[in-house]
Amino acid sequence: MIILAVESSCDETSVAVVKDGKEVLSNVVNSQIDIHKKFGGVVPEIASRNHIINMTYVFKEAIKKANITHDDIDLVAVTHGPGLIGSLLVGINAASAYALSYDKPLIGIHHLKGHIYAANIDNDLKFPLIALLVSGGHTELIYMEDHGKYEILGETLDDAVGEAYDKVARMLDLGYPGGPIIDALAEKGKDTYNLTRPYLDKDEYMFSFSGIKSAVNNIIYHANRKGEEINKANLACSFQEAVIDVLIYKLKLAVKNYNVDNIVIAGGVAANKRLRQRVFKEIEGKNIIIPKMEYCTDNAAMIGAAAYYEYKKRGASKDYLIKGSSQLDL
Ligand code: KG4
Ligand code: ZN
């Protein structure tokens, strides 16, 4: 089955062609990072406008690179949430228009399911599994008994991990997006600031990252008042170690309590080098899948991968109205 997938929930305009949920024939990603950089974050209205500008070109490129014709496509899939509403609308309209024009069935895909199924592209998901989903908008621990069966065990009470990375980078004047910058800078520093590790003992699987963020803010504020220099590399390292301590602790707890052998770590923050390194070192004897870097951050291939299994479960529609809630199946 050949699926044409569209992703436009944030600031990446992406179209991919995926065969049988696994073989990526093309995955074109047009990132708007350079446009949003100067604002220190994604500006929703600007993101929507740029999706409109880029979408047709990205569509054509994806079909050309996959070396297929319109006739070869069996299903059109599109991220239908969660995300920036104006951005989502551009992708949904483009996918609907394409499906309507070429008389193809259409299926809406939850963005987070896409992130999880990114792990099924170069590997095979094995069940039951625990997925740690860490992105700019989400931090979730999910138990999956089988394909298409999701149970959210815990999530963040405030900031998502990626959001905390981006905000801390902004406080330190490091640029946007903060994740990859802090990742690289932290390598040069030491964990000297001894930041708080919130929610290690509370609410089991719930997360909270705004406390770590405020702690960084206080350190910068007091240093500025006293005219002291901040060691940015050490502060980046301390922030990163605190965050990863919490993520690994909660992940291990869920893996133990649910007695699973399989772990997936996905979402933009799963691209983090230190997280990848520590997870493999600190969690032994488990089958751990972290998608390739290019499938960690937002891309349409992961939506095509998820769509294959979602289609098998619930079919698709030709009425071009994307049904279903944007929640995971709870
Ligand atoms: O999954 P994603 O591309 O978009 C959302 O669905 O949110 O994730 C983007 C987030 C940003 O907050 C970015 O700073 C973070 O992922 N990120 C990283 C790294 N690369 C991207 N965070 C930590 N380390 C990285 N290497
Ligand atoms: Zn995402």
C-alpha cells in the first residue's frame, strides 16, 4: 500500500511517500526554522503563511523523489492534530484537495502517533511497549499493548521538555531552537549548578519542567544583579542532566511497573545526544528503539508509517471530512 502523507502541525512543511508503513520512498521536509529564529520561537501566523507558500512545491517534490505517479497512491494521510490550528489547516486542506482531485481515500492521523511510529520505520515495534514521547509540545509516557492501542500513563503538568529547552536557551541568549544548541553546549560543560529534579517522587508518571526553568532564570537573575559571569556551558549541562535524570527515572519506573521489554523514545527531544547515550547506558537488557535523527523531529514519513496501521484498524473515508478526536484512543 502506497501512502502519501502530509505534516504541517508546527513549522515544518512536509510530504512523504511511504510503502506499507515502513519503506520511505520520499520524505521532503521544508523547515521554517530560519524564518522563526529571529523571533525566538514559532510565530503561528507566519508559520501558516509559509506553509501556504511551500506546500505545493513540497507535494510535487515528494511525488517526484518517490518516482511514482498519482495513480500509484492508495491512501492520503494528514496530521489532523494536535498542533497550531492555522498550520494544521493548510496541510489538511492540501491533503483533502489532493484526495478529492485524484479520488483517493483520506485519513487523519494524530501527530503523537506519528512520532511513535517513526520508531517502526527502520525497526519493528514489539509489544507491549512503553513509549517516552518528548517534543516541543508534549511530554508523555504511553503504554502500548499492541498496534493502535494506547494508554497515556503520565504527561507534563506544565512545560513540555522541548519547550523548556527552548526557553532556557532563550534565557541564555543561545538562539532558537534551543534543544540542539543546549545539546552541543552541554557537552563542553560540567553539572555544577545542581538544579532541582522535580516530581521524582510525586504522582508517579507525571512530569513538571517549569521548576527547572525557573531555577535557571533565578541563577541568571542573581548573577546579573551581583555582576557575576554565568558559565553557560555548565548551566546548559546542569539543566540537561536534571531533565534527563527525571525522564530516565520515570521511564524506568513505567518499564518496571508494566513489566515490558520494549521501549520507544520519540519526538524532537529524542534527537538529544546525551539522552540517547544515557538511556542505552542506564537501561540494560531491554529492546530500546530511538528513531533516526531525521525521523525524530517533525516529518511526514512518520505520519505515513502511523497511517498504515491506523488504516488497517479503522479504514479511511472518501467524504473528505476528517473525523475522530485529536486525542489518543483513550
Ligand atoms: O517533535 P518536534 O520536531 O516538534 C514538536 O512536535 O514539538 O520537536 C521540536 C522540539 C524543540 O523544542 C527542539 O528544541 C527539540 O525538539 N529538540 C531537541 C533536540 N533537537 C530538537 N531537544 C534537545 N536536544 C536536541 N538535540
Ligand atoms: Zn512533533
